[in-house]
Amino acid sequence: MEKDKEFLEYVVKGLVDNPDKVVIDRTVDEMGVLLTLTVDPQDMGKIIGRSGNTAKAIRILLRIVGMKNNSRVNLKINEPEGGMRSNGGNGGGQSQAMKSVDEAMEDLKF
């Protein structure tokens, strides 16, 4: 049953301007379900939200969907190429200190 993937696709496509560019990969291992989300770079802000609140809410809802289906569901959001962590700009000094979205969310224990 891939209700978690269907749910994520429905929510994300409702938020973005380029729903045709939404790609979700689903893998299952001993740790549970991992959904990997890729969206158009212009839509990243809509998925992350202010202070990461939209991404946080999506993760919480996915965990609830997972609990209903007796599985642990995690979400990884792929950073677009040329994103905040690329080594362009100021020689990579700033980007070394930046965390990925997933690392920042992990720090929040969500």
C-alpha cells in the first residue's frame, strides 16, 4: 500500500506552481519508509515554508499517515542544483556553515 506516497503527492502538487515537476521516490527498508521529494527549484520555498514550518507540517502529517498504516514514514527533500549549499558565490565559506533542510529538521527533532 502506497497511501503515504499518494498523500504526499496530493499535498505537494497542491502547493507548488509546477506540479508536473514533482517527483517522489519511495523506498522501504528495516528503518521504515523513506519518501524522497524533488520539486522545481522555484517551488522550494513553497515546500519549505517560513522557518521550515510547511516542511515540518508535511512531515508530521506523513508520520500520522504512517502510524495509521503501521509504518514509520520519513521525508527527505532534495535540494535543487545551485541551491544554498552549492560552492558558488563567496568561495564556499558561507555554504560550509549552511545545513541542509533535512539536517535542520533533524535538529528540531521532528
